[in-house]
Amino acid sequence: MLIWLKDASQFQTDSDEAVTLFIDKIITCQKPVDNADLLNLVDRQVHRHSYTCCKNTSSKCRFNYPQPPMKQTMILYPLDEDTPEKEIKIRRDNWKSIQGYLDESKEGEDISFDQLLMNLTITEENYLHAISSSINTPTVFLKRNPYELRINNYSPACLCMES
């Protein structure tokens, strides 16, 4: 569903910080704990892999689910065209490791974002570079705790930004 909001921050017009602050006002990936009706609705927004996930691709999920946990909502950009091939390979290998870890993680496993990075033996900067290697267009990644991997793994968990 596409909607327009009055006075919304605009990508590439306003700063990335202003855009992500606006997004955080209206979208969340937090699982409601005190509202059973809302929890039931959220549970309907969980991505469950099906045959369409691997259609025309060798990856487990062509929609890149589960989405990676993020310390804060951010707009990430694809790697620069002048990034050295060796660096691209390292970043893509890191992304494969991250995806493997996320695929194998237990739903509801209560770890912090920093603990996730420790488990992956990767710095936050390299984590973000790895994610950037997996995208082709500027993309919003919502703040998401590691234990909420399966929450809202359907749209709008990942918003692609039109240039």
C-alpha cells in the first residue's frame, strides 16, 4: 500500500536523520506485549518462507528475510562503484555469515545488538558495510532488536527509497 502523508520528511530533500526520525514516529518493529488483539495482527505480518522465496534465485529468500537487526533506524546505501573488488568480496562474505546466523537463530532469543555483533565477531561498521553489499538501492532498515527477527518481516519492515 502506498500512502502520502502531509508534512512528511522527504528522502533526498531532507536529511537522512530527519527522514529516519519521521519514520520512527509512525513505524515500529516492536512486538506489543500488553495488547493481545494487536499482537494477533502483528503475528500476521511475520514472513514465512515459501516456494516464492527461492523462485529464480539460489538464495534462501529473495526478499532478504529475516531482516537484519539494527541498533537504530537507518538509511543504507549500496556500495560505491569504486569500491575495490577485494573489499566487495569481504563485505559479501560477511553478509553471507550474517544471513546464516540470522537464519539459524532461535525466535525470541533475548540478546542485545552488541551481543549479536560479538556472536558474529564483527564490528558495527563492518556489519553495516555487509548489509550495504546486499542492496541495490538506498534502503531503510528499521530499528529491530535481535530477538524480534521474525516480527514484521513483511512490508513495511524494509522500505526502498526512490532516487
